Amino acid sequence: MSKSTNIQWCDSTVNPTMGCDGCELWGPGRRSCYAGMLHQRYGGRSSGYAPVFEQVTRFPGRMADAARWPDLAGSPRPDKPWLDGSPRLVFTSDMSDALSKGVSFEYLTTEIIAAVTSAEGQRHRWLWLTKRPSRMAEFSRWLSGLGQPWPENLWAGTSITAAATCGRVTELLEVGDARTTRFLSVEPQVEPISLADWLPELDWVIQGGESGESPRAFDQDWARSLMVECERAGVPYFLKQLGAHPMEKGQRLNLRDRHGGDWGEWPEELRRREVPGVDRRYSRG
Ligand code: SF4
């Protein structure tokens, strides 16, 4: 957990679990998950990590600790001005997938739901990202059966990387109720994707290219087309990074920032970082 982070679309990160069952970024043939790579280095050596990445491990109390972090509502963020004025945005589960199959709904309730609904936790917005939105929807129905609605300050998000993973968006729409904010992380995007079928029902889209070892190409035209789709649907759009292998008109670009996250190096029309609940559009283009 970290009160501050370099991740452009949030203020902080917290992990009620560490480790993961894997996904298309971590399994036979691909090892590009950042959390997995850090576990290879620190797992079994540092007490803050799962012993090995595949052994999903609970860390109770982290969410309650994060809930006590100072309120940021109304505050400027000099290094991330697109977040100015927002309540603290806490990326929940960036080093794990807390919806991995061995994590019980009882634990998710006492660790996550209790913290975000506490008096201190309600001052923040919690952005829970998973590649298992069907299990998140199942958890949401289970909570509802106990009389616990999905907390309004718990935003539900999923990640997609390619057209074959877009089914997760349909599953995400099953989480929560009409008051739930649902967001999509299209990162690392590795091929053209259209969100036209789902966009009107989403509340936020974040997009980015791949970084790390052996990064796959990200065509800047993919950003242009998704930005236009979001604009037409009235959905806030946030371009996080172009990745380590950005392409323009068939040519590879060499950027100084190794993740392609410095928008000063981007074409002006791509400089867009909108955030739900933050009044003005943040665009330097
Ligand atoms: S689901 Fe997330 S944490 Fe798990 S392997 Fe995939 S990218 Fe890594």
C-alpha cells in the first residue's frame, strides 16, 4: 500500500491481498504482469508480499489503515492537476486480484466493504480493479442478499487488453446497481478495440500501451479512435501512457519517458485526462 503513487489516474494504492491466480498477462507464454514480476523479486523475502505470486495471501487491516489517510476533497494535486478537488482516489488491488478464487466473500466483506463504508473510508473513492468481473458481480449479488447494497464510493472496474477479453465489460455491468460507477482500464492494449457496444453504460475509460520487458506495439490511432468513441458517448476518457513501444503511421517512436507517460511528448490532440466527478475537462490540446 502506498499513500502516494506514480500511477496517473489515482492518488494512492492499497492491496487487501497479494498474489493472483493469473490472466492473459501472466501464465504460460507471457510474464508481463508488473505485480507478478515484483513478486518474483520480493516474494518470500519481503513480509509485504505473498510468498510466491500464485499463492494469494490476505493482508487484513490494510484497508482500514488506508481509510485513515487524510481527506483530499477540494485539494489541488500539483503533479496530477486532472485530479484537483476530487476526494482521494484509492486504486484497490494493483498488486493482486482480490477476486482470485481462494479469497472468500466473508474476507472481502470484513476487509473491503467494512473499510469503504466506515466513517473514515467514506471520505475517499475506492477504485477496485479486477480481471474477474463475473466474480465481482457474484459478490455484489451475495452482498445484496445480506441487505448490503454495493457502496456508492466503491467504483467497480475491469481490465481488457484485446478484443477477446471484451466479454469482461458485459460482466462488469452486472456489478452493483444504478448508483454504481463502473470503469474500464484498456491497458495494455495490444490490438484495435471498439467499445461502441458498451460505452453508453460505462462511466470512465482509461487507456494505455504496454511497458516492461518485450512490450507490444501501441498504435496512437487506437487512442484517437477510442477517444472519439468516448466523446460521442459522453464518457470521460483518460490516456494514461503510450507504453514503451508507441507507433505512429507504421513507425516506432522513441520517447524519453520509458512508459510513454509524459504527455508533453504526445501529439496535442491526445493530451486528454478526464476524471469522473472532476468538473472541468483536463486537456492541454
Ligand atoms: S489479473 Fe492482474 S494481478 Fe493477476 S496476473 Fe493478471 S495483471 Fe497480474
